[in-house]
Amino acid sequence: MIVLYQQGLEDVAAQLSAMGYRVHPMSSRIPADAVLYVSDLRGALHVRAGARGTAMVCARGLNAAQIAAALARRGCAPLF
């Protein structure tokens, strides 16, 4: 699964990478299966979707294990 992350989430991204996820900064502009964001929802909405769409996950207050669980079920945190 390809996961893009917002600037400031590098620590969580490194942990997800260690779990086997392919993580890249949001600025890489590659098609993604999921996007992790905290505050820049507008930037997150402009990513290129993967073949099965893109899960939007608000990472605010979540640790890497909780994010991985959301990614596994392709669940999304509330936008508001």
C-alpha cells in the first residue's frame, strides 16, 4: 500500500515504513492508496488516487499502530 504523508508526520511515516507500508511525502505527487494529514486537508485532496481510490486518514492524535489499523480497514477519521 502506498501512503502519502503531510509534512510533520515523518516520525509516523518511518514507523509505518518499518511495518511494510510504502510511504512518501505528499509532495512526491505519486498515485496513493492512502493519505495521512493533520491540518492540510486541501493539499491532501489534490493527490492522485490509486487504482482502488484513496483513503483519507486524519492522523491527529493517532499513533502508528492506530493509523495502521485504519489503513488495514481502509477506514477514515472524521473530517470535522
